[in-house]
Amino acid sequence: MNIFDKFNLENHVSIVTGAARGLGKAMANALVQAGSNLVIADIDFDEATKTANEFMQESGRDVLVIRTDVTKEDSVNQMVAQVEEHFGKIDVLINNAGIVINEKAEEMSIDDWYKVIDINLNGVFIVSKAVGKVMIKQQKGSIINISSMSGIIANTPQCQSSYNASKAGVIMLTKSLAMEWAKHNIRVNTIAPGYMKTELTKKFFDGSGDMVDVWMKGTPLGRPGIPEELGGIALYLASDASSFATGSVFTIDGGYTAL
């Protein structure tokens, strides 16, 4: 087989949570360009619909939008049932939905702590559990969890203990699921991005400032990443090109954690 054929996702079905915008949208777009049909599972139905229409016009692929709250098991189970009914299978899952709350640990409310953990970690487990059942029946699948370099190092100068803890949890959950589900031919890996310049953070980076200067001085490439730079690794992990990769952390951070 030609190596490029291994990246072909023709007739695949991929679910990406939080794909209405930002990193999720960029990774979803890479899968669609490689031939995959797509499910955008996002709590922002209107924005997700705009993204879906954009993808369908550009690619002609079947893109299904399902309003999904990843923290609610009923919502997730309904989403998975709808995907099975519409497509009949699930080949790829990217658990991308997540939030960050920058707050000093001693001042952070317990409600905000729970909110971050609930979306970033519990949500990954809830969606993986529901999709994993389908993949176990199929005896095949690829799950890609979006963690962060913040699950490996403690960021500075901002305070974000809840985010860091949640992403460290995603990394260990990834390794654990990879071990449990390898016998079912289900691969589970995680992408750990560094500082990324998205639609939401663009003004922040463009404005520079002391915090941005600290971040960029700690990044050997000297700049933030852009969402499209996660497309290649997402496609690799979704496709047969990564058939021997499971339980691994793929850090895409411009060299930040290499220092």
C-alpha cells in the first residue's frame, strides 16, 4: 500500500466534540479533507451548524450536528445513538471540548473547580465510554483525547491548577483506556498542545504583554501555534498510518516542554 493511502479516511465516520470553532474545528476540517464524514458534537448548536455548512460546501461530505453536553451522560448517549442510526458506525472520536479558568487556587470557588474537572476530564470519560461501547462491538476504532502540555508541566505565570490537574487526568485516562481496549483493536492516544493562537486568543497574543513575553521566551520556536498545525497529527492518529500507536502523548508545543 502507498503510504499516502494510509491517511485516506474515505467512508470513515468521525465525531469531534467542541468542533464548532478553534482547535476542534481545525482538526475536524483535516479529517473531512481526508474523506471522513463528520459529527460535530457541541453545546453551541448555532455555531456548530455554521461550521457544518462550511465543511459541506467545501467538501461535499456528510456533516451531522448534534447539540451535546459532554458532562451529561444522557445527552452523550443520545448523541451516540443518533450517530449509530444515521451512519451505522463510529471510526474516530476526538475528545476536544474543554475550558480553562485562570484563578488562584486559594481564591477559586469549588463550583469553578468542579466545572473545569467536569468538562475537561469527566466529559472525556463519559464520551469515551459511550463511543467505546460502539467501537468494542465493531472491534475497531481510534480515540484521540486533547490534553495539553499543561498536563505535563505547571504553567507560569498564570494560575490554573484546575486546568492542569484536569489535563493530567486526561493523559492518565488515555493510557488506561489504551491498555483496557487494545484487545478490541481500539487505539487511544492524546494530543498535548502548547500555547495556541485561536480566534478567542488572537487579540490576547496580538496585544503581547508581560505574560505573552514569558510564554514565548519559554517556547524555542518563539511563537504560538495555530489551530491548523494540529490537523496533521489529528489525521495521523485517526488514520491507519498510526496503526501501532496507542497509549501515547503527542506533545505539539513549539518545544516548550523540551527545555
